[in-house]
Amino acid sequence: MSDTEPQTDFDPIEPNTGREFEPVDVFPATEEFDLRPGADSCFKCSACDTSCPVAEVDDDFPGPKFQGPEQWRLKRREGHEIDDSVMSCSNCMRCDDACPSGVPLSQMHNTARGEYVEEQMSKTSVEYWRNRVLSNYRTSAFLASKVPRLANVTMNFGPARWLMEKTMGVTAEREFPAFASTTFREWWAERGGADESRRRARAHRERRGLDRDADKRVAYFHGCYSNYNTTEVGKAMVRVYERYGYEVVAPEQKCSGTPMFANGMLADARRHAEVNVSSMADLVEQGYDAIASCTSCSMALRQEYPELFDIDGIETVAANTFESIEYLRIHEDLKADVREARVSGDLAREFAYHAPCHARNQGLERQSVELFGDLEGAGIEDVGDSCSGISGTYGWKEEKYETSMAIGEEMFDHMAAADGEVGMTECPTCAMQMEHGTGYEIRHPLELLEEALVENPRSEP
Amino acid sequence: MGSPPHIAVIGGGSTGAGIARDLSMRGLDVTLVEQGNLTHGTTGRMHGLLHSGGRYAVSDRASARECIEENRVLREIATHCVEMTGGLFVKRPEDDEEYFQEKLRGCRTCGIPAEVVSGAEARAMEPHLAKDVEKAISVPDGAVDPFRLVVANAASAIEHGARIETHSTVRDVLIEEDEVIGLEVEHASGAGERVHGKEGGREEIRADYVVNATGAWAGRIGEMAGVDIEVRPSKGVMTIMNVRQVDTVINRCRPKGDADIVVPHETTAILGTTDEEVEDPEEYPEERWEVDMMIETLSELVPMLEDARTIRSFWGVRPLYEPPEVGSTDPTDITRDYFLLDHAERDDLEGMTSIVGGKFTTYRMMGEEISDHVCSQFGIDAECHTAEIPLPGSEDFTVLRDYMDEFGLRSPIGRRSVERLGSRADEVLNTSDPNPTVCTCEGVTRAEIQDAIAGSGSDLNAVRIRTRASMGNCQGGFCCHRLAGELHGEYDESTARAAWDGLLEERWKGQRHALWGEQLSQAALNYALQATTQNRDRDPADGDPVDFSAFDGGVGADGGSGTAGVATDGGPRDGD
Amino acid sequence: MAIESEVLVVGGGLAGLTSALAAAREGADVRLVSYKQSSLRHASGLVDLLGYTSDGEGPIVDPYAAMPGLPDDHPYRTVGVETVREAMALFDNVTDYRGDHTDANALVPTHGGTIKPTARYPAGAAAGLASDDRNVLLVGIESMTDFDAPQAAAHLEAAGVPFDVRGETIRFPGDLRADAKVTRYAKLLDANGEVAVRGRTRGARDALAERVNTVHGNEQRVGFPAVLGDQRTDAVRGALEDRIGTDVFEVPMGPPSLPGLRLEEALFEALEESGASVETGNPVVDFDAEGGEIETVYIEKNGALIPNRADQYVLATGGLVGKGIESDRDSVREPVFDCHVAHADDRYEWFDGDAFGDHPFAQFGVETDETLRPLAADGRVEFENLRAAGSVLGGYDFAAEKSGSGVSIATGYVAGNTAATEVR
């Protein structure tokens, strides 16, 4: 556990006992997810509605207050249908971030959506199968990564896309992301895996004057996208962490479940969650912290898992999961190091930064802007607090495409008005939307951090 | 054949409305007068339990038999008022096993279907039941909406020619030569008093016969008629939870005691109750200990109640009666049976009968018996049909299907609305105009509000009991002004404003007993909305004239802000 | 190690934002942590100073002149009238609000049809002042139940306003669903999105103006419910003014409140420009104190406690509405630092019997010394380096007095300034 670090009194394993802030605490573990008591917290202030990016562009969506506490309160335990508008919720979870009263909004939405898909959606419908295929991105990506070049060509091949739209309702407006020729895990294995990481971490510790055997160990939850598509993000994470003396492991993992929650595929999500929790829980027991570079992945491990599933060890994993930069900001003097650093070359640019909704929910929306504000050679500008609109698989659905783009319009406008012509965000699907709407290249903050601290180690001790 | 006899019924509760319906269906000419709204008295202040009879299966088997009989009748004729939740008599470890067995035998003796279920089975039905509940008896208890039931009875009576006068107080019982010949009634008037039926002034209502169905208030009418009616009003508290913690009626299986029942009622659960004799059915203390006792004692059955949100508490007064010679000292020992007091036999006063005691579940049976009695006074041989003919709203329940697509409402709102309206749903909800939700807590749309206004006039409390608008977690905080807006148009602004105030005050009254935790925050938010934003607490329209010229009239010389014609470029406001 | 700053402000409402802004402008390194959205989104977006005395006298014409007459323990008395003026100057400096040309209150019509006294109002409400004698047309939207224009117009007349006022209800062009949110209307007007009207497609602003023109008579100003845009509200209002040919104003309403939302956004932007760091979404749940000073506070994230450390702290977590004050059946408390909150033992003494009575609960909050440091029950300072601002303060009934925003701004300003001075 990182509490052995000499310079910190931070104890992430400290349980938050007796607090009232955790909405799930009020629900006893029942099999059927009766969330009606969650409506007790709602005092109708409508802050959730004003934060909903879908309701402001689509009046068929009645907003999170209706969708959450009102619908649950009106619901009877049996014989009550879920309003079909729940499928229009994009699961951005901004309502969670808005609610001053601790109503478990996204938990209500996720549960209602699961119930709707389970009980009211036809299992033979195209929509159901399209949603299952989209939400099981990992499976598609796994297959595609076996033949990346072929996949890159055929997936975006015009007639194929036309067919996908017509038969499956996957919008032809978007380009599928490119698959890396070598996955992150392949790179990782080739590099020597955990043993090599330990070796490098020790070398860095020695250089930094730390105890060679300092207990600085993290388990990397890279997620699907860093593995199959933007492998440079995963590599940056590893290099930055090693530089600070952390040993990295990349345990067995499946999809975080984010796209499945959004599609009401709770059984699928649970299967994946079981694998993830089991492999992370073991490591957390041994003193590792779980680190994700995708803010939706960290959101899933931290909040959605414990809200939706009752899996052994889930609370411990949730309490020990962090976003990659957040963790360093807590444990290292990251701000000072960045202030000392300088970047040049490819990343010496002005960035138009968009904070993903799921980052916002973890309190990370200002992190990158505040961190890189003082970085020499690069500039960063926040493009405002709007939602990108893609919300994972949402914007890939033909019938949601226009809504998705309407939501994104504010962000596109602000990106265009910003100085930078390169975008930056933590979330891979926000990145897709940013690129789709502006044509900008989009980078991850870890890449800039790597450039500042590893490639140009002016401040290296 | 001459014109039918004219019967005046006093009291707009379940009994009075039931009698009015029965008599008018038998062809008699009926006028019902009620001092407040329908259900103003005890009926509007009960826990909404449709008894299976199980509660009386040990102590009062005659009542138990009547209950199960009427329970079956109401399920048929009042489908849209009843939710068959089922009920459980649960036994905790400290509760007496002997009594449990006696309860079971009693139910079976009285023809009440009763099964023993294990603690685990009970918790499978109701997951929030305490872990140490040992076992339970399941019985066909249900939930009934007393407001809807009484309104439907009144509507049926009106269909059969009856006249229903609310906000009409009996000032005197008119007597000539030892015979009651009518009533002197004062109808409320003015913007503060709502309009329904006849507005304003006194009226002498001549009647061939008078039925006093005023429950706990029966003694007052008796006084006016110079007869002695010893009703023994007994108060009981009911605490309303914000959501349903249980979907089955939960009774504690023990002999008698306070705080032994939780009734799922519409969106809420109602905890009950206490039993304390009071002097006056209108003036009695409403005390903190009663609310605390509901929560603490019933938490033994459903532990999550301890920290759950309550939205209000209210007290009802049971119109208990026992013949003076019985002399029970404890009100819980007084029978729940009803008594028909024919004042001719009893007091040598012709032309009037009082009905006292009894309970809500058997209201129809009471109505039938007194209607038989009234008819016999006039030698009329008309059969009672109230047990077979469904109430308005319950005639045809196929409408419950397909409600959603038909009315374009969100699923739970459409569902709730159709459940309330029953077979009237189509007539009420089928509108081509926009039909926004006015009360978002209870899912009440404009069409339903407008229908209620058409039925009840400018009293928003009457609209409330018809629709449940303002009965949810915000307790009217967010919809009182909207409801006033719905009134305006049909009624002028001052009437709408007075009704708005009236509803706010009524909602505040019950909410005061729930002011801690979430509900105190809710009250503070409501207060901020109404007082800060709307300035309703110091509304200049209600107060002294304001010198407008002393205040800021804007920057421009003409008082205008001079913003016309500025930037129309549509660009972002700020350069981010 | 902890996340560090010189001044840490807990709470992101009007008081917290003002104190962070005041401290940052004094050169302090400021961090603001806010759990969830503040009550700015519920409130009307009007900035009240003082509309009625504590005895209910009013409406007050000059709020500054009335402040010295308030009870001794009123927050305005604690900070003093001149400080209130300085604080308002800061507010005026960072927002585009009107009303600073005079000390007099303005009377603004709100969505119930009542007028209320306020000190500052958004530009969008400027043409709606009740002391302006130009005639008014109020336009309501058929499916928007919060604002009934004919009723509001009649209500204004009942208050004796010095102009003729009429209300008309129209259907919003484009057949939005009946339960469309206010943000939907605003966004549609912001984007001037296309709406279909009798088979023709056109911009929402034009289509709305055209509908209004069919009911508009000779009134010189037209009022709408406050849904006229979010990001581009000036442009939306301007376009309507052009096409209707009169001044246009918004009638504040809420919750939810777009004017409140806009104000919140403007203040956050000003704060970001000031260089303060901001984190939202997670609560402060614990703290360490030593020698009467707060050393570290802990922010909870899904079970993990993240330490944040500063030299000076500001508590601006709100009142009962903002959940900066909490209660149960037996007691009332301030949940973050457990500062003393005076209250009667019996909860039946927390309220008045009338809905608009003199409610003790409305005055629940912490008591402070003259530098806004919360006081314990025995009158000692709770923590040397903690100041409180806004609705978490007791001793005033913001709803009855119409003083909420002003107290938040004034006490936020003092708390932030003092904290910044302490770290210098």
C-alpha cells in the first residue's frame, strides 16, 4: 500500500465509515434493486435537469429528475413499465455531479435501463443486437486487432458502412477508429512485462534518492482503447509512472463495462466486472493501487461497480482506484515538476482541452488545465463545461447521431474559438467526437506529461 | 304516484356519500350537506386500509365477517380505488405465539383466507422486513383511496339526481311538533371560501327525513336536535412516508397496541396509529411523541423506517360509539361496530336517524342498512344495488391497457393517471392540447387537474383530493402556484390567489410534523421559492399600496432600459 | 502529500465563489472545492440586498440606509454597510448585472406574478421593472406550467403597478413535447434552431417573434418566462426585440433557473480567470485540527480520502437548502467542521404554525465573531483559521428579508479578503 511512502500521510484504504454521502449505503442488498428509497433524497431542485446534455437538445427525453427519482417514486414494485425514454439517456452521469442531495441518479438510470432491456426490449430486435455489438467493443476490437490493417480498411469501407447503417443502425457518418498494429499488451509483453517495469522503477528510485524497495506499485487498467487503438497513451502511462519510481503491472482485464451500462446490458457488464474486480482485488490486497488512464474506466471501477454489483472485494477496489494523473497529483509534487519542465517538438502546441463528463464526476475537470497551465512550451485552454455528446456508443447509433452532434455543437464552437488546433482529453470516445466535429488531432494529457517529464527531463533529479 | 320523499343527509364522508348514493339509486330525492370538502372529517384522515377483517379476527368477529364481505364487494365495485396489496400479520420473537395461533383460527372462523408463511417467505415478499421476523399470516388486506372512493360515491349520487353541497354547515336542525322537518344550512362564500354548488348565504332545506352521518360530529347535530348522542371520539396519528418501503400491508401480530400497521398507499406508505380518547373532534393536541412512536415502534418491523423520509403526519378521529351502559374506559376496547340510532324510538323525535361507529371498509353496508331503514319509514320497497353496480370510474377496466400510446404520456405518469381515473381515463386524458405534468411528484397532468376543477370548483384542496396533486415529496412547494395558474381563467385572479394560499397553508399543516432531515430541507427550499423568488409572504397585492416611483425605474430617462435593437449576431456571449 | 493552497474555500455557491474571487484578487493561491451544484440554480438569478426589515417592514427603497437598523447579530451588522458596498462593487465588476446606478431597490416581477424588491438584476430583466410606466405584454408558453401569463398580469394589476399589463398564452413554435425542460427552449433559441411551423421550416427566434406578434397590441415591452437562451441570451433577446419592435425582458423563475445558471457560469469564469483552482463533485468529509487550527481537510472519492491542506479556510457550504446545515429528529448541525449551530431541543420549536410565519429554521446557522469566525456554544472561536460565509451563517431570514444574495456576497467578500490578508 502506498501509505508506506515516507512523504505522505495519505491512507487510501481508510474506509469512509458512518458517512452519509455514499448513496448506496441506504439500500440494503436486495436482488431486485428497489431504488425507490433513493427518491427520499430528492427535493425537486432540478439541478440535474439543468445539467443534462440530452434534455437540452432532445425534448423526447424528459430529463434525469423524471427518469430517476420521479419515475422510481411513481413505480410500483411489480407491473410497472419503465418509460422507453430511458434509452435516450447517454449515461454521461452529469446528473450525479449536479445533485446536491445525493440522489443515486445514474444508478437509477442504469438499473431502469437494465430492467427495460431485460423485460421490455425485444431480444430479436436489430436495436438490441446493434447495442450488444456496440457495447461489446472489446470483442470487435480483439478480432480487428488480429488483422489491424485489414480492419482499418474494411471497417470504414463505404458500402460496408452503408450496410451497417441500414441493417444495424450504426451511423455511417463516423469513421471507426484506427487499430494499432501492435496492441499495448503485445508491446508490454515484448518489453518484459512487470519484471522489466520493476527493474526500471528501481533504477528511477535510486536516481531519485528513494529506497530501492519503496512500496510504489500500481496495477494499470488500460481499458480497451489504450490497448487496441491509442497504445501511445498506455505507453506514456507506464513511462511516467516508472519515472516516479512506480512498478507497473498490467493484470488480466476485460472491458470496464461502461458501454454496457449505457446500453442496459447489465449481465454482460457483470461478467466483465467479475474478472476485473477479481484481478484488481488480489493486487489491491497486496498493496497495489489501480490506475486507469481512461476516465470512464476509472468511473466504472469506482462508482458503477459498487452501485450495481455485489461482487466480493468491489468496495476495496473502488476505494483504491484512481485516474492516472490524479494519483500522481496526490502522491508526487507533480505541479512543481511540470512547472520546471519544458516541451518542444511535436507536442509544443496550444491544446483545446475538453473535460469528459466522467472526469467531471470524479472532480477532475480542471486537473489538466491547472496542471499544464504553467508548462513551458505548450498551452492549454479549457473549451468549457459542455458535454461532447458522444457518450461512448450513444453517438454511434444512427437514431442518436443527430442528438449527439447537437450536444457536441457547443464544444465544437468553443474548440474552434480556442487558440489551439490540437485537441486534448482523457476520454477516447470524447476524442473521437472532437476529431469528428473539428478535424483536429486529439491527444491525451498523459502524452503531454510524458513529453514534459520523460522525453524532456529538465527537472529530472 | 307522488314525488319521492326528500332525504337530507348530513356528512360528506364515506358513510354519508354511501347513503346518498344508495338512496338516490333507489329513487329517493337526496340532498347531502358537508361542512368542508368531501372527506373533510374522519374519512380524509384514515390510513387507507381495506380491511380483510384480520385485525378484528380475535377481538370482534362480527366486525371481521363484515369486513371480509365488504372487502370482496369493494374490489368489484371500486376497482379504481382499491389496490389489492395483500397483508401480513408478522410475528416478532417477543410476540405471543398463543395469540398468533388465535389470530389464525379467528381468520379461518370468519372466512378470511389466511396462510402462515415463514419469516424467509415473508422477507421474500417484503425484503425490508426485519431479519428477526419469525413468521406471518397472510391475509387479503388491501389499500383503498378514501378520497377517490367518496368522490366516486358522490358522483354516482349526482348521476342519480342527488344534490351535493360542500362547504355548507348545518346551523340548526328544524323541528316542528317533535318531528325533524329540515335543516338550516350556511353555505360558505367569498373568494376565501371555495365555490361548489350553492354559494353564500343561509338556506332552509326542508326534508321528509334527515340522516345524521356526521361520525365524530354526530353529537353536535344531536345537540341542535335536542337529543343526546354520546360519540366517543378517539384520535389516532398517521405518519406518511415519502416512498413505499413495503408493498404489502404489514400488521404487527399482537393483541392491541399503538403503532402496529404500515399501509402502502399510492406512492407512499402510511404508518399508524394511536388510540386516545379526545373531548372535541376538532381541537385536540397533535404531539411529537406520537410521530416518534410511529417511527420507532414500526422500525421494529421495517428497520429502514428509522432513517426514511416522512413527508407529513395527520390525525384522524374515530367516531367510536358504544351504548352508554357498556362503559369501556380504554378506547381500544370500544367496539368498531356501527349503531343505527333511530331518534323516534330512542328520543321520541320523529324524522331523524343517526348512524355512529363503524369503519370505513363497511361504509357501503352501513349505507345499505340505513337506506333500508329510511325506505321503510316511507313504505318504499326498493332494492339495494350498491353492491353490484360499479362506481363511476370502475365500470370497465380494459382501459388500463394501452394507456400509454393512447394518451402520449410517459409510462409511469400514464399508468398512475389511468389508475386514478379508471374508466374515465379516456374522457379525461384524450386531449389534443398540450398536456404537461403539473404535479411532478405524483404525476398529475393538466387534463386531470382541469377535470378536477370542473368537478370541484375553485377549492384547490378539493382538486388535491381528487388528483393527489401536491401530495408528494415537495408537498406542493413546486406546484401550488401552477395549480393556481390552472384555476385562473375559469376563476378570477383573487380567487386563484386565495386558493393558492389555502392550499399552501393546508400542506404546511401536516408537513410541520415532518420537519427534520430531508423534509426540513424541502421546506426550506419551498420557503425560498415562495418567499424569496415569488415574494408571496409579503405580496404587495395582498398588502398596502406601493410607491412605485420611489424605486429603480431603470437607467434610461424614460425609464426604459434601452436595450432594443442591440447585438443580434448570435455569437457566443463570451470568448471562450 | 496533500493538495495544497493558501486559501481553501469549501462550497461553490454565491458566497464560496465570491470569497474565492476576493481572496484570489488579493493575490492568494486559492482552491475552491464544491460538492455539487449550488443553489444558484434554484434561485431566481436576482441579487437581493435587503427588501424588508427583520420586522417585515417594506418594501425597502434604500437597502443600505436600512442596514444599520437591523438586529446586532445580523451578518450585515457584522460586516458593516461600507463593506457591503465594496463587496457589491466586486460583484458588479465581474458580472454584467444592472442596478448599480442607484442605491434604490428595483421592483421586479417574478413568475408567480408578484413583484419583489431586489438590488441587482440581469440585463435580460432590465426592461421589466415595475417602476417603469410603459405598458407590458406578458407572454406565456402553453405547456410551461410555471408561468401563467394572464394570471401573472392580473396579479401585477392587483399590486397596483403603474402601467397596463396583459397576459397572453401562446404555443411555442416547433411542437416541443409538453415536458420539455427549460434548457431545451434556451438551447433551441441559442442555436436559433430550425422549427417547423405549418409545414415551413424557420429559425426558432423568428417563429417565436411571429407568434408573439399575433397577440401583441401596442404594449411597449414584452415579457417572457426566463428561457431566452443560455449562452447567447443577449442575441436571443436582441433578435426578439428586433422582430417584435419593443423591448423584451425575462421574468425570473425557478427552480430550475436559467438566470441563476448564467450567473453561476459568469462567476466560475471570473474565478478561473483569477487563477484559482477548482474541484467539484466530491464532498469534504473530515478534517484534522491541531492547536485550534484546521490543518487538513479530506475530500472523499468513492471511499478514498484525499487530503487538501491550506493555511486559511472558508466555510461556504450553504444553509438547509444547500445542505451546509443538516438536521435529524433531535438536532441541527454543521456537518463539515461540526461548528456549533444554536437550535431549540424540541423540533416543534423550529417552525411557526403558519406557512409564512416567523420560522426559527430559516435562521439556523453558525454564529461568528466580527471577522466571521464561527463560535462554539461557549462563545470561543471554533478554529483560528476558519471563516464562514453565506447561508451557513445564522441570524437572518434571507427569504423573508430578501437578503440572501447580498449576505452571501458581503460575507463571502469579507471571508475571502480576510483569509488572503492572513496568509500575507
